[in-house]
Amino acid sequence: MADIFIGTLGGTIAMTRAAGEGGVTPKLTAADLLAAVPGLDPALSVQSESVLQVASASISLRDMGRVLDWANRAASQGARAVILTQGTDSMEETAWFLDLFWAHDCPLIVTGAMRAADGAGPDGPANLAAALRVAQAESARGRGVMVVMNEVIHSAKRLRKTDSLSTDTFSSGTTGPLGRVIEGAPVWFRPAAPSDPLPAPQSFDHDVAILSFGIGQSAALLRHALSAPEFSAVVLAGFGSGHLPADLMAHIDTSTRPVIYCSRCSDGPATRATYGYPGSEVDLQARGVWPGDWLGPLKARILIWAIEAAGLADPRAAFEARAGV
Ligand code: ASP
């Protein structure tokens, strides 16, 4: 039995450029990624598998169901830790998806890279090395799904990609990261929090829309999202702490699906009781729109999708229980 299972999903960490290609594409296997990690402990037993080979914007929720099954199998077979490597573009969504369903003490660590494997100073090997260090630590047990990038350990819930290219792209915002990898071992800034995993997803056919708003935007997309049968829920990425223009409020209809308001800002919560003007959070809630609380639109979308996939009887209570800090 291997100590650590590594599943690779593609992403920049696995990308190189072949002659004649316009840019880098995912090619490297799990074995290639491991071979690039300097000073790998020869006593460490690692089992690796290439699970997907895609750019992370192309990972579907159905793919994530398969990745979750793969990771669950590894944990049930006695893995000490599971590591997934993937693209950074959707990492804040995929890690949160996994965290919502992860029911093991065994840590699940997600990592990737901002620089391609064949460029100058690729960060992939260092990130995988740091993820392995966290994976080997007894103190990582019971901490659910974490993202290790740039030697910083983020919770799956708080992590956001903040810069399209910088190697220092990930931030846990106001609440800060969980810890850092210092001299080859994790240093934790806070204790492990208890988790309340959702039952495994039963359905993958539903879709949740995110609508972002700019000044003067018409009601066309809002009307469509709130009436289209394809959408089982709608997340509104509103101004400031979650507001909509007053003239759009007449189009809000929460009678057929959950509608959730979040902030379109890169940090901070959607408020509940600060503003009372038309289009404010007070107005939205009076019309049945749920507060996204501390979740940004991407995380709120994954949460309501997961709750619907799990078929919970009281989606609102399940959402509220997980949307806080
Ligand atoms: N730019 C991306 C990355 O950092 C590509 C992807 O997400 O697959 O990995």
C-alpha cells in the first residue's frame, strides 16, 4: 500500500510546448511530474495516476465527480494523503467542490503551477515538493482539502486566484491562509476545523448560472437566467456588498429556484442589514434572494450546485451552514 496517492489532471504544471504548437499544452504524466521533484525521499511510497489531461477551465462538474471517486478510493485504500495536481485557473472551484464532499481524515492537497514545465524556473516541482511535505505531516490529518501553492497552505473555502500570471497568485483574503511550509514542514496558523461533508453527488445534470453586473446593464440576461429551465439556481455577483441596480429589481423572481446574491469584489462578505435602498441587500432578501455571506460568486455557485447534487431536503439551511467564514 502506497503512503501517498498522486492524481494529475493536467494544467500548466503538466504543460510544455512542442515544435509547431502555438503555446504550451498539457502533456506530462504523473510519473514525469514526480521525476522533476528534487530530493524526493526514496523511502516514500507514492502511487501516481494521470486522471485527466486538460486545461483546468475544461474540467466539468461531472469530471469532478470522477476525481472525487478516485480520491475517495485512494483514501479508502489507506492512503496517508492524496495529492491532486491541476491547472490554477479553476483551482478555487475544484478544491472547494472536493472539500464539500470530502469525508476522510486523510488530507487531500491540491497544487499546480503558474509557469509551464519547460520554461525558466518552473514552479511546479517546488509546489509539488511542498505539497508532499504537507502530505507527509501527521498534523495535516483532519484538515480536509487544502491548496498548497508558493509554500502557502490555503483552505479550499477561502482561496482565490487574484493574478492571471504571477506565481504569487493565490490569496485567502481577509481571513488569511491556514499555514506555510517552512524548512520542509507545515506551520499552522490555526487549528483544524470540524467538517460536515455533504452526501455524495447523485446527479450531474443541473447547471447554476452566475450573473455579474455592470452599471447600466439591461435586464435581458437576468430575465433569461431566472426563467431558463437549464438553471437550477442563479448566483448574482452584485455591486459592493451584493447590490443590484434599482431598475433591475422588478425582474427578480425567486419562485422557481434559489437566487443568491454575492459581492463582485475580490474580498469581503455580502452584507445582510447595512443598506436599505432599492437594490440593496435588505431589498434583495425581502424578495427571497439568499445572502452568499462570505462566499464569492464562484464558491457560492459550487456550494448550491453541490447541495442540489446531494439532494438535501433543506437546501437553504445547508447553504447557510457552509457560507460563513
Ligand atoms: N493557466 C493555467 C494554470 O495555471 C492553465 C490551467 O488552469 O489549466 O495551470
